[in-house]
Amino acid sequence: MFDRFDRNINYLRISVTDRCNFRCTYCMPMEGVPSMHHEDILRYDEIIEVVNVALDFGINKVRITGGEPLVRKGVVSLVEMIAAIPEIRDLSMTTNGVLLERYARELKNAGLRRVNISLDTMDPVRYHDITRLGDISQVISGIEAAMSAGLEPVKLNCVIHDSPDEPDAQMVGEFGKRKGLEVRYIHEMDLDSGYFRRVIGGDGGNCPICNRLRLTSNGLVKPCLFSNSGYSVRELGPRNAIERAFQNKPECGSVNTTGEFYNLGG
């Protein structure tokens, strides 16, 4: 379905949790943040209802995000339920990769097609400093498991400050070449100031061709990451919430002063 700026909106990013097993410096403070109450998080049956309604608006591509989606209990079952919907042509997940060694084969068998794995450096000390809790050896094992399971193409998401020429980004790029993996370089963003740039190697941040809506873990359909607008599927019903998001999708992102990356799905 085309929005008022003639963009074909066919992509729904679903945040299934605000929880994460990392505390990345650009995402949240070391002490973490107050978690949403359990009853505020959408149940899986509610998510499936939203996906089924979204089909009527032309959605055929879904990405599961978080927080860290693999920390939510039963997420493999959600993958299986979404994969069983014939109209969904592409089902993917963004993850930090730490739990992929355990879940990669199950996810593939459930119907997940591919994964994007966050990886900002190859230096173990730097990796721990950036994530505050992460062990890069677990991520590398997760990458190997994803490749072995056939969750391809495996893509690496590398956050940069200024340029892919930065030492950390260069290390990730070299690792990607050795492994035959695609690398996307994502400039560190600021929701409050509205600072974002186009993803290098991907379509994110390219407002004239943006084709996505977002469903937050507590049930808001957001037309844009850099927008305060959000429409509750519980208060309005999935159809009305999605319709309003379509109608109010902005031509370009501005600012978001009401959310954070960990609860918006990035």
C-alpha cells in the first residue's frame, strides 16, 4: 500500500521486548532501565493479530527486534507462527548474536530466513567496553551457528561515529570479507536531536524510499523511528492503529523525545 508520499509501505519491524542482555554505551546506561510491566508487553497472539491485519495494508516483510529478541521466552514459537502466514515473503531478525549458538537451528527450522547481527568491533576488550557485558567469542560462535543453520544472508550491523574508515569498523569489514558476510555501517543516532544518516550498505535512514512501520513491544504502531507519533493497537484496535500510522507517516524523520532505541526496535 502506498502512503501519501508514494512510498510502498510493505515492511513491519516488531519489537518483542524492551529487555536486553547487553548495556551498549549508545543505547542504555550501565545500570539498565526500568523494564515494562509484563502485562504491558504484547502477547504473541496479539502480535499475530496485528500481522494478519497488516497484510491488508500490503505488509509482506517482517523483522523481529528488541531489546534483544532472543531473551524473550518462546520467541521461536512466534517465529513459527509468523512464518506460517503465506503472505509473509521475508522474515528476519536483528540480534546481538550471543544466544544464536543455542537458537540458530531452531529459528531456521521454525521458518526464520535470515539474521542481522550487531558487531561494532573485533577487539575483545573494545567489544566488552562497548557492550559493557558482552563476550565477543559468544557472538562469533553465534555467527558460525547462523551460517551453519542457513540463516543467510547473515548481515553484520556495525555502529560507527563518523566513517567506515574507523579502526573498529575496518576490523569488522575485514572479518566480513573473510567470512563472506554483508556489512552495514550505521551512524550512531540521536533520537532527541533528530540526528541520523543513511545506512551505508543498506536502506535505513533513506526517507524518500522508507517502506517501514514499527510495532513497539507495548503495542504502539509507529510510522517513523524519528517521530513521537504512535498508535496503540490495544486502545484503537490493530486496523485503526495501522491505518493512522499509514496516514501520518511523515515525509522525513524529525525527532523522537518519547522513546529509546531499546524499546523501539532500532
